[in-house]
Amino acid sequence: MPDHSPDLNPIEKAFAKLKALLRKMAARTITDLWDAIRDALREFTPGECANYFGSAGYEPR
């Protein structure tokens, strides 16, 4: 796998989840979009974020 592979980038997995949540919320105005982003970010737990890094090969601290 190339060094620049999205599979090795933990932010790609987080963005995929964020995009899916935002599509589901279907905000149609700027204000609603900001509210949807705020609400979607609450769906990310610290453990889940740590798992994104672990699955990309980063060692936990």
C-alpha cells in the first residue's frame, strides 16, 4: 500500500463518518449546516477516535 493511501490516514475514516452523518441530517441552510456539524461531532467518542489511529498503524500513547 502506498504511503499516501487513504487507508493509512485516520482522518479519512473520521471524515467518512462525518459526511455520512451530515447527509443523513440533510441540512439545507448555512445555519442548519453549522447545527448539524455541531451535532454530528458529538457522535465521535474518544475511544472511536483512538481506534481510527490504531487501525492506521499508529501506536497508542
